[in-house]
Amino acid sequence: MTDNIPLQPVRQKKRMDSRPRAGCCEWLRCCGAGEPRPRTVWLGHPEKRDQRYPRNVINNQKYNFFTFLPGGFVLAVTIIREAVEEIRCYLRDKEVNSQVYSRLTARGTVKVKSCSIQVGDLIIVEKNQRVPADMIFLRTSEKNGSCFLRTDQLDGETDWKLRLPVACTQRLPTAADLLQIRSYVYAEEPNIDIHNFVGTFTREDSDPPISESLSIENALWAGTVIASGTVVGVVLYTGRELRSVMNTSNPRSKIGLFDLEVNCLTKILFGALVVVSLVMVALQHFAGRWYLQIIRFLLLFSNIIPISLRVNLDMGKIVYSWVIRRDSKIPGTVVRSSTIPEQLGRISYLLTDKTGTLTQNEMVFKRLHLGTVAYGLDSMDEVQSHIFSIYTQQPQDPPAQKGPALTTKVRRTMSSRVHEAVKAIALCHNVTPVYESNGVTDQAEAEKQYEDSCRVYQASSPDEVALVQWTESVGLTLVGRDQSSMQLRTPGDQILNFTILQIFPFTYESKRMGIIVRDESTGEITFYMKGADVVMAGIVQYNDWLEEECGNMAREGLRVLVVAKKSLAEEQYQDFEARYVQAKLSVHDRSLKVATVIESLEMEMELLCLTGVEDQLQADVRPTLETLRNAGIKVWMLTGDKLETATCTAKNAHLVTRNQDIHIFRLVTNRGEAHLELNAFRRKHDCALVISGDSLEVCLKYYEYEFMELACQCPAVVCCRCAPTQKAQIVRLLQERTGKLTCAVGDGGNDVSMIQESDCGVGVEGKEGKQASLAADFSITQFKHLGRLLMVHGRNSYKRSAALSQFVIHRSLCISTMQAVFSSVFYFASVPLYQGFLIIGYSTIYTMFPVFSLVLDKDVKSEVAMLYPELYKDLLKGRPLSYKTFLIWVLISIYQGSTIMYGALLLFESEFVHIVAISFTSLILTELLMVALTIQTWHWLMTVAELLSLACYIASLVFLHEFIDVYFIATLSFLWKVSVITLVSCLPLYVLKYLRRRFSPPSYSKLTS
């Protein structure tokens, strides 16, 4: 059998000197590990033993405690990393669940943690506090009997929502009386629809019993924020039955694409292990018990599969996470999932929320356009002076000269035009001024005196608040409002009273709002209207500037509103009111009849002005988006906001460049309409797509493949009115259809599904809580930090891990090649070349530090990576770790392993007993030189690692006398021969590297030279 092939030992020459053998430690000798010596054994006299002998123990174990450590270390690193992340997650959840609220009980108000709230509890929620569970609104402290709700964390809409309490509970004298009545709420089963609710409220102890229908107007969903007053609600749904939770997909365990690729390479290496073992047995002609030989060879060549690869990569990920957290250029960045930092270096699609992510959700009035003249931020003082002149001018004397009189008349005409425009903006809205105590003045006094410092504006839309704040800044201040009247204050502190006769609220269908008011001082009735240019163009009188100026302002990224008015005679209004009331009472086609009556007024209106409001972008959003675009990343904006708002923001943020067309996808409701609209879109080239959630749903239902194919070709896509689950669906479709990596960025609870579904989720810590950042893999404080996170840290993480993994594979293949050559020389015997500590030390103390120091390597400085985002584009092809690079490293390993082994056999023929010392020393030196060859930018720790490893090897030779003869390796012959072997194994690769950099340099080297 091949096991018993005798290996002819080469007789060692007798040592010429008689010096004792150095380097043999006493403790090794006494454990039986020293040189064998002759002995004299006394019968029955153990005390006469002159030396210590080994214990009479048979040991067939493969590992002892020390040799088992590396394998245990691999598992421990992975387990500890996962445990740390789980503990962090637990602490984050605990913080959210520990928020304190007030609960109404028979004993009074008690404090309760969010996690202890149960169905049926009466919970008090203060202003600016988050609603902790899905509740029915029972009472409010507001005088007008309603409250505003901020829902942007739930549905992405910036408009505040008006909510109404249950009428019979709002009428109760105090909140404590809620516990004295016998009542109950019937609610529908939990579902994911955040826009609808069906239920009833019944009070049984009244005569007769009161029953009120409940709708979405009475519901307060968890995750929303109370914007006005203090509210009391009864809890309906908790935990996993919350609307916000049901709209969130279950978090999946994310495995990086890089890890999957490494797993694939490991499978190939396993295949190679099996093939090599079979070849070895085949070359023995399957003699004897060949199946046992296969198992022996599998164990012998098991180094082909690098066990240390996993632990090196896991420790590398920990280093990358630490570097990201420590980066002073992106302060506050948190790595919540340290398993996927390499994903950041290969993103092809970025899906971003709008409100709070790209924008600050703070509206600023930027432009007033009157057709012949426009006022910007720098000329608002002129508007102020016009308003001041209107309200403070004295009766004029008869003009003495014609010239000055004419000038005054022109000025007065302009002043009256400006005044009419400002007055229209100050009256045509749904804003209510609210007065709060400021510590000096109490609420009642402030309301009575119209105290400026105590006044805040409440409205369903931040746009409207911006408009009213602007009219205040130019002199016309909204100081009071209720259901039927409005008060404005002039620059001369005069109060103008207006009666509200009718209000036509804004709807997504009409895209406009109107109000009819009567001026109490003159009795004049005026119909004011403002709306989007597309609908207002057909309502106002003919003019030649509206379309052009609207286009100009929209290109600047401003939200444009067209303001118009129409004076009504008393009888004209009375006729309208009679028809309007009749239409509202009709049972059939009520909304159509009401719209028809209103449209009878909406004709030939006088165009007053255009207003331009800007939603302030987050800092450096434009350059960041440009960087991402240059890096080959396509950006899609998914928002719950309105189509016009989303389009404006896309233009303003330069998501859509100036020279790109925008195709606004028509609202489609069936298969036929979707087919026609898709055909129309197919004819467009290089244009951005804007589509609503409803149309998107229809397209995905009937033409999923066609739609995704067209959308993926667009330079940018904007999806508006998107539900949270729709955002996640888009991410999933992109992954399935393109196979590319996606990154989702958001700041609200409505973005959690999208963040968790994406390959790499990034949460922005917004003003509205931390839901998104807590659910994300990475958390940043500003959108602009995303550029550095991807361009610098993502790129470095991916390139470093690629180099590290391939080098660890090379390290394992080198020693496996040497083993294969050794076995081949000795008639394919399954005899190990290196044993015991050598095989363990090779992949740990001798080479671990230099190889792991590759996680500090970088090809270019971070400033260069930010300046040239095109460098990132190269990574999208996956070249740093591919089958090609893997094959190159395999060939290098085979070449170097063969060179070292054959070199040792060739140069040390007469001293074959020292084959281990010769080949192992050459192997260690080759690995250290190969690390040096791979490094692109030297870090001082890399130098330390190289020198430390070399020192460790030299120092350990003292203890390795069992394998290596210290006297032999100190000879000049040994030194020059090992140098030759190492030179032959490494020099050709250094030459090839030089030639490649000389004649075909990589793109980054051109930037660093």
C-alpha cells in the first residue's frame, strides 16, 4: 500500500563541534519534547529516575487547546459581532418603547410608558408629542374644537391634516367625565389603509342612546404628531396591529453581494479540493482502500479552503464601521449593520424620499410677479413701501405742476396693484392665527391684543403659512380668524374686518382654492382664487405673460401659484348662493352639481399676480446629487407628496437637469389607458419620468415588465403619492428586474419599508423622530453626507475586502500547492509537509498582521475620490473581485508554491532533511513580500505589521527545534539559497506590476501621480 512507502532518510553529517545544542528549552525537554537520550532504568525504584519522561498517554486527537483556538476564534468573532448588533437594536427599541405618556384613570392622571399602553386606555397627548398608538380622537383643548396633525412620518405628505373629535365627548365639561359615561367604540378589523377608517361611537347612558359614525377625520394614527392643542384619545390598535407597523415589511437579514461572491469562490475552492484529492488517488491507480486515501487527501489539502477568510472579512467589516463612525467630515454617522459596508461601494440605484430628506420642509416666499414687474427677496422693501403708502397716504392737494402729478399717479397705480395682490394673498387661504402664552403675556391677553410675539400660524399646508408670513413681513398681518370672519392689521395698526361668506377648499382634482369675503367697511364682496397655472390659465382673463413667467419660475424650482379675483355685486352673490345651497342639498351627483355652480363664477377673473415659494433644500443637495449622477448612480425620488410639489423639488434639486425634458405620466385607471400612455412615453428619449402612485399601480398590474424596462432607461424617475408599501414594491422590482444593488434613503416612518427592503438602507435623522434612522443599516444626519459615505467609505470598504479575501485565498493556495508538489515527489503519499504549530502559525502569527493590514490600504486620497466620482463607476462592474482576478491569484499561488517547493528540492538535494526549514522560511518571506507588492498606499501600521511578523518568525525559531535546526539556518549557504528561491518566486510579479503600471496604468494611478 502507498501508506507504507519507505522514505529513505539522508544520513546527517556528524556535527564537528561538541557544543551543546542551543535553543532547546528546559521546559520543552522536561515535557518530553527534547532530544531522545539513552536511559538507565532501575527496577522498582522510581526515585532513582535521572530524567523526566512523557506520560503514558495515547493521543490521536487532531487538535489540542492551542491549535483549536483559531477555529474557535473564527466562530467567536462572528457570534460576538451579531450579538453586539442585536443588543444595540434592543437598546434602540427600548428607548422608543420607554417614552412616557399620561393615562386617564379613575384615580386621576398617571404616567405610563409607551410599551404599557393597552387597547381601551384613555391617553393624553400634548402638542408636538408623537401619538403612541392608533386612537380615536375624543377631546381637544382647542377652542375651535379641532386639531391639526403632522403626518409626514406616516404618509410623506407635508400638509397638516385637520382632525375632529367625537362630538358628544367634546361637549363633556372635563376630560375626567369620559370615565363617568357608558360608551364604546366599534372599529373595523386592523388593515393597512392609512387613508380610510370605518367605525361607530355609541353612548348608552343617554336617552336616547347616541351613536356617531367615525371616519378618518376622527382617527389619530401612531407615528403622527399633534400640531395644535392637547388631545385625549381612546386606544384602538396596538403593537403589530398599528397602521404604521402593518405598512412596514418585516426586516430581512441582509447578506451582502460581496459575501455571496466570496461564498461562490469558496465553493469553487471546495470543488478544487475534491478534484485534487481524486487526482492524487487516481495517480495511485486506486490501489488498496482508495476511499480512505481520498479522505486522507481531503484532510491533507483542506488548507485550500481558507478557514481564516471569514474571520478576516468579519474583522475587516468591524474596522470599516469604526472608520465610518470616526470620520469627522460626516459627524453623527452611525453604522447599525456592520455586515454590509461593502454594499456601499456598488450602488446602482438610489431611491430617496423627498420631505425631510432632500428638503427641510421649510417654505420661503421668494417671488411676487405682477406681469410688468417682479419682486424678489432683495426688493421686498419696495413692496413694503407700496403697502405703507396705501394705508398712510394723506389727501393730496391739487397738483401745482403736471410732471410731478403724473409721476405720483403712476406710483399710485403701481401701489394699488401691489396692494390688491398682497391683500388677495392675505385673504385667500385656510390659515388660522393662534396665540400662546410666552411667559410675559398670558394667552387670553395675547389674543385680545393681537400680540405679535405670541402668535403662531396653523394651516394644513406649509405653503400657505409661508404666504401669510410674507404678507405680515410687508405690512398686512393676519391677526384673527374664526369660522365666519377674518381680521387683518394694516401698517397703521388699523384692523380690517372681513366676513367669510364661502370657502372652496383645495382638492387634488381641482388644484385650486377659493374664498368669497365681504369687506365690512365698504360692503364690497370679492371672490379670490389661487391655484396651479394649468387650471388657472383657463379661468383668468387673456394675457400674454402668464405661461412664460410660470415656466421661468418653475425652472428655478419654485412652487408657482396664480392669484386672481372677481368683484361680485350683492344680487350676483345672492343668486350664486341660492344655486350653491341647492346643489349641496341634492342627493344624486352632488359633487358634480356643486362643481358646476362654482365654475359659473370662475370665468373672466382678473389676474393679480404670481407667487413663488421655495421648499428649502437640505444643505448641498444639488452637488451631492450631481456627484451621485457622475458616479453612475441613477436617482429615483419616491414621495407621498403631491405631483406638482414633487416635480418642483426635482427641478430645484437638479435631480432633473435643465436640458432634460420631463414626461408627466397621465392618470390611468385601466389597461387600455396604461397601454396608450406607455406607448406615448416610449417615443420620448432621455427624459425624466414623473408618475403618481395610482398610475404606477395600474401599470405594474398589467405591464410590469414593459414599464420597468422603460423606467430603468430614464435618467431620473419621480414617483409621487406613493404609499409606504408601494415604495418597498418599487425597490423589490428594481432588484428583480435589474439585478443591481439598491440604496434607499429616508427620514420618516413611511420610509421604513423601503429602507428595509433595499440592499443598503440609509436613514436620515430628521426633526420628526428617528424611526427611519433606527430601522436603517446606516444612519446619517444630513443628506449631503451620503456622497462621502458612498464615494469614500463604500469604495474603500469594497476594494479593501476584495484585496483581503483574494490574498487570504492566495495564502492558503500557496501552502496547498507546496503540499501537492511534496506528495507528488514522494509517489503521491498522503504525508503532511508541515505539522503541528507550523501549520497553525503560518496563517496566524507569521502572516496574519501584514495580511489584515490590507484593510488600511487605499488607492487614492478621500479628497480625490470625492473630486472624481467617476472612480466609483468602475466598481459597478465588480472588477476588484471577479472570476478573472480570482483566476490570476490562483495562477500566482500555483506558480509561487511550485517555485518554492521545487527550488527547495533542487538547491538542497544533499540536505533534504532540512526541507521543512528551507521551504517554510521561503514561504513566509514570499508572503510578506507579496503583501508589500499588493499595498498601494503605505500606512505606518502596515510597516509595523511586516516587521513584527518577521521578528515573530525569527524569535519563534528558538522554540521550533522540533521542526527546524537553528544551526543549519544560521549558515551562509542556507541564507543565499533561500534568498534565491524567494527572489525567483516574487521578482517576476514585481516586474509585471511595474510594466503594467508603466504601459497600462489603472485610472486611479493617473490621479495620484
